[in-house]
Amino acid sequence: MPIPLYEHPVWQSVPEQVMRPGGLTVTEQALALCDLQPGARVLDVGCGAGATLRHLSAEFGLTGFGVDLSGALLMRARQSGNGAAFAQAKSEQLPLASGSLEAVISECTLSIFEMEAALAESARVLKPGGWFIVSDLYARNENGLAALRQLPPGTCIGAALTRGEIEAKLAGCGLKISVWQDCSERLKEFPLCTLSTASAVDPFDLIIAAGKAKLGYYFLVAQKA
């Protein structure tokens, strides 16, 4: 059985905060736009080994919850001792009560989920007025989408959407975007060769497809209506 991408030893050799462009700096930029008080309950969807939740707990006093499909990464997250609660679960079936959270975060994960179902679940568990924070890749040239779709499945690059598509999907789930920030310069920090090795994709195929789609990077902040 192939090793899941984010459990691959090559990918795990990269510091966790480097796995996504901008790391915790982008997380803090987005969080600064949200009115979250100490003790507020925050869910990290696709939390991996829990780096974001450790930071949110230590620096902002937030109460963290994390879900991920990887049992191996969740084991590492639980061993970190940051007080967050973790569960092995799909983003499309969150084991949390409706209206129970002040915020949901999805960092470099939304595009590889079944997006409509994942967004609907995130909206369900948020309180009215709750915050939804996303950082991910997007295609700035819709004419390059076909090239992205020809890449092997399983990476955020191959599944990237256009800004218009993302905005429409959020609106359809009752999530109103208040801020969209392009951070494409952060892609210079992305370990592309590491990703191509872990996903068994030719790096030149990735580069060519990304160029055709004019691949970009963004974060957004939205609220539940």
C-alpha cells in the first residue's frame, strides 16, 4: 500500500511549519482579523502533528481541537502535550456538535477535501458569527486548470481552484468572506521538490502545470452568517 503523502518520510523531514507557505506568520495574520478571546474554541481541520494548535494555545490562549485522517500524525500531536483534543476523522464528518466552535482553521488542506461537504461541516460546527480561516493554493489563470487536473491526484496543487470557484463554494455554505489576501510571494518558500518526491510526481510536471495555471497562494477570513 502506498505511503500517504503527508506521512512520507521525505515530507516529514521538513519542519512542520514549513509544510505550508508562510507558516505560522500567515496564521497570525489571519487570526489578527478575527475577534477571538482567550479560551475560544478553535478546530484545526487536517491538523497533522498539531503545530498550529500548539501555537494558538501558547500564544493566544485558545482552546484547541484537531482532526486528521493520519493516525501516525495524531499520535505525534497527542504527545506534544499542548492540552488540545484530537480525533481521527474526516473533514466531511466532524465529530463535534453543531454550533459549538468560535473558529475553524484549514491550512493547505481545503483543496484536497471533498470541498462542498467539508465546508458544510465547518459551517455546521461554527456558532453564528463564528470565524472560518483558510490558507491554500489557487489558480490565477482558469485556462490552466486542465493542466493541473492531469497531475496525479492527492496534492493541493492538482486540486487547486480559481478564486471565483472558492468564493462561490463558501457562499453556498453560508460563509461570508470578509478578507481575501493574496500571499503568492510565499510560494518561494514552498519545498516543491520534497512534495514531488513524496507524491511520486515529476517535479517538472508540477512546475509546468503550476506555470500554466499561474498558481497562487492566499488566505481568507470568513464568518458564518
